[in-house]
Amino acid sequence: MVGSGLVRALAACDAADPAQEGTYQAFATGSSDIVISQVYGGGGNSGAPLRSDYVELFNRGAGSVSVAGWSVQYASSTGSSWSAANLSGTIPAGGYYLVALASSGSVGSALPAADATGGMNLSGTTGKVALVTTTSLLTCGSSACLPNANIRDFVGYGSANQAEGSAAPTFSNTTAGFRAGKGCTDTDNNAVDFSASTPGPRNSSSAHTSCGGVGIPDAGTGSGGLPDAGTGSGSNGSGDGPPTRVACTGSFGSGMTAVYGRLDGFLVSIVNINGSSTCRGDDNHIHLQIKVNNQIEDIAVNVESTTGNPNVGFRTLNAPLHGGAWAEGWHTGQTLDYANTLGVHSTTFTAETLTQLQSLLDADLTNANHVSIFATGFDGTGGHDIHREPTNHDGAIVINPTTSNPEYLLFSFSDQTF
């Protein structure tokens, strides 16, 4: 976010750094509410999964915000000629808002229902997008756009000459720019906050995301997380506050048993498919390394079966933590059943490809710290997240389980009905 929270702006026409000449950067405090959460400019182009460009907005704040009289504006990477899509309505806390833009030909699928529309044709690789609290067109480009009290958020991507911090990565016909933490993360550095992934536009009907204490430093008073009842904290690579990631390891603990249970701990490493084999990486599981009472336990999350493609269904759900309050450790003697415990059935899952599912999990887990994982232990060192077993021992990853309304990540193989 930029505007009233601006703490410093650098016009980098700096003779000491000729590589930066003509590039403008701004650094600001994190937004308290509306941000640009996705940018996609490859719509309708060769190989594109969607036929339209779009910009997605997200309310990371605690209250509803009216965007009536606002606009989303676009200019080329070095241009100063802007075009706009005007906005209306209100975005509730944790809500998304989809602005559908130019549609090119018949390549790709249609977007979900849009909350606003515009005719801008975004570059799929490089450009500038601004969220502006008026409908007056910007005129900057050859001069610095920031600071500007009317610009609520700004994203420069690819080789754009304007950005918050440094520009976000170059996107493509098959990738959109995603703000980390499902839209929650705002460090006011586009290069840090955005990454390229398969387009996944969300609108006002999409499930809401609660940002909670994301990005808030732990002042030792619970401001970044609830008190840790166990011993895996602080200097040990896990604890309260923002997530602390450590290098993956091949040395695992001995605290689990070969039964079904719930593992409460701190997510410290994510080993994606085809990751390091020394960290138990393989080609069809994402391995989550969880610090529990100063030991690392490994949970293998199956993201691909041997039949069909896509073949794993995925959905998220907010519900109270099942089986009692979060308490660091391995807890047995309880079950989780999608249908009976959470009221979830196979018809509510969306089938995902291996690549799509990995991207979704990476985005969901970006800001995970405390986690609870329902799984079957295979020995003392780790366990396996189950995809809808007939015995009603279902697997789930629960993010922010110490809050009153944590988020469940649920999985089901496509040939299962329940």
C-alpha cells in the first residue's frame, strides 16, 4: 500500500547507480485494507488458460471498505498513458473482488462472474497496475508515480519502471502474479510480495480469507500468535509470531506412533514435489516438516494418485479445531470424518492437477506458523496425510489452529464419493 503510510520514496535517477536510471521505487508501511492480490495479462493469448485479463483485489483488513468511486488503472512498463476500470460496491473483510478486463478471441475459459469490468488490455509480461481512490487518470510514468495520496496500491511487474520496492517477476500467458498469503502479505516490495503461478481468479463469492496477525512482529505479548504451551520456540526455529522457516532436514524425531492422530506443531520447512531426496522429497508428495517439542516430524501430503489427471480434489473450510485446543505434540485417540465432522461431501471438491495443487498449497501455507495435521503415523519419525479413507480417518492440514476459526485444507481422490 502507498499513500498516507508512505515512509520513504526513492527516485532512482541516481548517478551512482546508472542501471537504475529512470526507475522509480517507493517503500511504504503495509496496507491495512485493500490491496491488489492478482494480476493477469495473458488472457486469450496462445496457451492461455483464460480468455480475459483480470485484476483481483483483496481486503486484508478487519472491516468492510467501500470502493465506490475508485478505479483500477493500467499503463505499459515505461508508459505514462493510463486507462481505467471504474469500481463500485463494498469489499468485506477477507473478501475478494474481481475486475474483468480485455477478452481476446476464444482461447481459454471464461472468468468467474466479475465484480467490475474494464476494457484495458494488459501486457502478459510487463506493466504497471495501480489501485486509485478516484476515477481521474494518472499521468505519471516518465515521472515518479509515488508518493501519491490517491494511489492505494501499486504493482509494477516485469521490466516496469515504477514499482513499490522492486518490480514483481515477469508473468506470462500461463501465469498470473499472486500476492503471497492469499493476499494477506504486504511488505510494500512487489518483488517480495508477488510470485508467478497458474491463474486462479477469485471474486466476491469466493471463500473469505482471514489474515489474522500476518506480518505483525511478535512483541512478546501474543501479538504475533498465542502463547506456545510447548518447548519448540524462538531460537529453536519455531515459535509464536510470524513463521520462521529453516532448511529442510533428513534427521527426524521419534515422537509419533503408527496410528491415526493429530500433530500440533510449527511448520518450519516445505519440501515440494521432486524436492531434495535427502529431505524425503519425492515426485507425488509435498513433505511438511513440523517442529514438535524440539524434534522435526515429517508429514507426507499426497498430491497425486496413480489414476486420472487431475485426480486429487481440494477445498478449504473454516471451522473450529476438532479434538480440543492446540497443544504441541502428537495426539491419538480421535478421528476426523469429512462428512460427519465437517459436513463436507465429494461434490464440493475441485479437481486439481499436480502443478495447480502444489501452487495452491504453497500459497495457503506461506504464512502458516502453528499447524495441526490429521494424519496416520507410519513410525516415530512422521506420518501420511490421508485422502478420504473408508474408515473415516480423513486427513487435513489446519492453519492457524490457535484462532477461533482456523482454516482446514482438505483433499479427496477424484474417484471417491461420500
